[in-house]
Amino acid sequence: MDAVQGHSPLYVVAGLGVGILVGMTGVGGGSLMTPILVLVFGIYPATAVGTDLLYAAVTKTGGTIVHGINHTVDWRVVGRLALGSMPSTALTLLALQYFSPHSHSSPLISVVLGIALILTAISLMLRRQVLRLAARRVASRMPGNHTVALTIATGTALGVLVSLSSVGAGALGITALIFLYPNLPTAKIVGSDIAHAVPLTLIAGAGHWLMGTVDFVMLGWLVLGSLPGIVVGSYLSSRVPDAILRTVLAITLLVVGGKLAL
């Protein structure tokens, strides 16, 4: 507790910085906050993941409210994702508790986190290619039942990945939805992904809390900084070229992901 209190101003700064980047890029905080907690503050990986999951649930709730008001959430897509992610999240948490019930620094979490960050970076760098592939699918669309099945499968994969690493609900989820729903407006893809991330991170975070891997004092300081950060980031997003932001973010994630995975 003393260590957390001693670092509290730095946690606020970290939350502010991540909030600004999330507001500017649209990528979930898990890609940034968890590695910061592990590498900069020396937090145990499991505690960093658990705390970041609830942090994401709080911050993305605000985004969901805004998207809901603006009618930029496709609740059918959210439901399909949740149909896969809710069971896989619960099963992943049970497996984590069974195989590593007392470990707060499981090597598995560090490796999965590193791989997830690398995949997120790749998805950011290949965004244009994914968009082109999605455009081709407009002319030759898959049957609707195949799209539904693949959406559920995407949710299943996100449930496992997010429960282990807190990463994946943002860039990876959006990339998958762009490919699966090429005719859906980008605003609705983003809004649906954010809406799905709220129950996903909340349930996963609650599971980590039951396992004792959530630091609520640290969580409070992070949220205190992130909420104004998201507002500032949203304001700056229209003034910084999106291509530059995504390139810088992708390089950062590759470096951090490689360090954690090795």
C-alpha cells in the first residue's frame, strides 16, 4: 500500500498519458497501460492485468454512453461477440485459477501479453490492407450464417486474450469487425467494439478481483488521470495525422511486446 501511495502522482500521470493516447488513436488502454504498470512501476503481471481490466471497463463505459446516444452501436454485433466472449472469459479465468492459483507473476501472462501487443501492432500497420480486403468482400459476401459464426468465434478469441493479457478488445477487435462487416460504417464498428469491451473487461476484471489480482487504490489514481486525458486526446485527434499516430503507436507496441514476450 505504501508503494502505491508513494507512486500515486505517477499513476495519475500514467493514466493521463494513456487517456490522451486512447482518445487520439482509438486503441484500447490495455495495449499501453498494462506494459507501463509492469515495466515502469514493477507491478506483478497478473495484478497489472487485473487492475487494467477494471480500468478499461470504467473508461470505456463513458465511450459506450456517447456512442449509444449517437446511435453508433450495432447491438446485434455486440450480442454475437458477447455470445463467444462471455463463456471463454469465464473458462479462461477458471483455468488460470486452477493452473496458477497463487502466482501473481505467471510467466504465461507476460508471454501472452507480449504476443498480444505484437499482434495489435501488426493489425495497426496492416489496417489499409484489411480495409482493401474488406472492400473486396462487398461484391462477394459470405452467407449471413458464416458471418455470425465468425463473429462469435472472434468474441471467443477476444475473451481468452483479454482475460490473460487485457489486450485485444481494441485494435484486434476493430480489425476483425472491419473484415466481417465491410458495409458497416466505421463509427458503428468502433462503437460496437467499445460497447462489447465494457462487459468483457468488467467480467474479466471481476474474475481477477476474486483471485486477488486487482489493486483498487492504484485503479483509482489511474482513472483520476485518464478521464480528463481522454477528453484532451479526443480534442487533439483532429489535429494530428492519423497515419503518424498509428505508426508511432505500432512501433511502440512492437518494442514493448518483444521485450515482454522474450
